[in-house]
Amino acid sequence: MENLSLFEEPSEFDRERLRRSLAALASEKIYIGTSSWKYEGWIGQIYSRDRYVVRGRFSEKRFQAECLNEYAATFPIVCGDFSFYQFPAESYWQRLFGSAPASLKYAFKAPEEVTVKQFPTHPRYGARAGEKNSSFLDALLFQNAFLDLLQPYRERIAVLIFEFGAFPRQSYRNVDEFLKELDPFLAALPADFRYAVEIRNQEFLRPEYFGCLHQRRVAHAFNAWTRMPSIGEQMQLAEAYTADFTVARALLRQSRPYEQAVAQFSPYKEVRDPNPEARQALRGLISRARERHEPSYIFVNNRLEGNAPQTIEAIVD
């Protein structure tokens, strides 16, 4: 297997079986998909090489533009991480929603323009690196530049996720200070969409935080991340179920930095580090959603184990 080229198709992955399993769960309003979708390492699993051949050669351009349509033949939902880095233009949304069947549901991360309190000292932020963000939790900006453009596609959007990176101590001394800014923002959001909040500060997992989300009917996003308690541990907190729907994002193994996962797992062709605990926790969320007849939206990232489709296959099997 190690000697296969990127585009040779392994024979062990049963795409049709996975499709049937996910469709059965979706019929119970349990939607399982991946974080992002444009991975050439999935060719032979989710994607067929022949669909993207132009003049006898694989076309990366065609793959990037058209693979979501093939993704939707297996998965009922996808999480768009791209929107974290920009306010997509109306034309982009038109192309995106036009590139897949209407049956595919979406989750999108809110742009960092409204979720980053202080821009990291990273080259991609240019002159803003290290500066305070004047648009942090600006509900009007979020409405005008994001929500208004998504209104035509509202029925196809399962949930919008506010991902907050780990705040340093100088930003908030405690969770109460964070909630003083978060609560009015959530209160100002229109009720047209479902929302979830994903935090990366373990110390914020307090009754006050969960109470705020519950009051605003916003879900706490159960998340597997470097410095967060595992999803299984978060599930043990009774107050963590803050809405009548569930959101989970299985992103990283505890203590593994993002950069290390990228280096270890790229190009994401196969599971390289199984995580039984995370798999079992996600099965637990599925069971709970079934028992309560509540919608559940679960997303798995390549960087959890090395290959999101195989991880999902193992979970549902």
C-alpha cells in the first residue's frame, strides 16, 4: 500500500456501505460529515479519479471545483471551515451551493473577524498581527456581511459555529468577563439559524457559560482539541447540553499540536493513529440523540486520526 501513487484507488473502502449507514442515521436527524472536503488523499475512498481527468491527466482545478458534488453522494452534511478566514462574497455562496445537490446540509464556521479578540502574531495577519480586533463580537457586521448573504440558503444550513481560540489571561480573567461580551452578541442574533459556540479554554466550562448558551438556545460544541478535556469528559457535564440539538467537532487528539498532526497525517490517505476514546464518545452522542429524538451534527477532521472517512466508517460500524 505504501508504494501506491496518490491517485491509485485502494479496494478495501466500502463507499456504498458507508453511504447507506449515514443515510440511515440522517433519516433519524443524525448528520455525520467531515470538516472540509477538498482532499486528494480521499481519492479511491470518497472520490473517483476518473471524474477529474482532463485530456488524460488528473485536473486539480476540476477536483477543487467539482468534488463537493461527489462528496454529497456519500455524506449528508459537511462543515465549511473556509469561512473562518473570510467573509465570502455572494458569488462564492452561489457557486458553492450550486456545486452540490440540494439534499446536502452545511455547517459553517463564523469568520474570525467576529471571533478573534486580538489578532495572533502570525504573518498572515500582516500589520494587524498583535492588534486588538475592533470587529470582535460585532453582531451588526456578522448580520450584514454573513447572515444576510446566507438567507437564500437558510433551509440547507444546519448550524453556524462560533469558534473561539484559547484566550490568554490578559484577555479575560475569568469566564464572567467573557460572557459579558458574548451574551449580548448572542442575544442580538436572528433566530433564523441554529448556532453553536466552541471554546478552547477549559476553565470556561462552568455553569455560568452553559447557562448563557442555554438561555440563548445556542449549543455548546463538544470539541476534541489539544488543550481541552476530551469529548467524553465534556459529555459527563450534565449542563453541557444547552440546546435541543447537539454539535460535535472531533479535531485533534489531546496534547497533539495542530502543526504536528498536519505533518504526521498529510495527505490524509489513511488512519494512522486510531483514537478509540474519541470514537466511543461520538457513538455516545449518537445514542443520546436517538434516545431524545434530537438533531445531531457531528464532524470529524482528518487531523484526529489521519483520515476522516475511515474514522467515520469505524464509528458507524
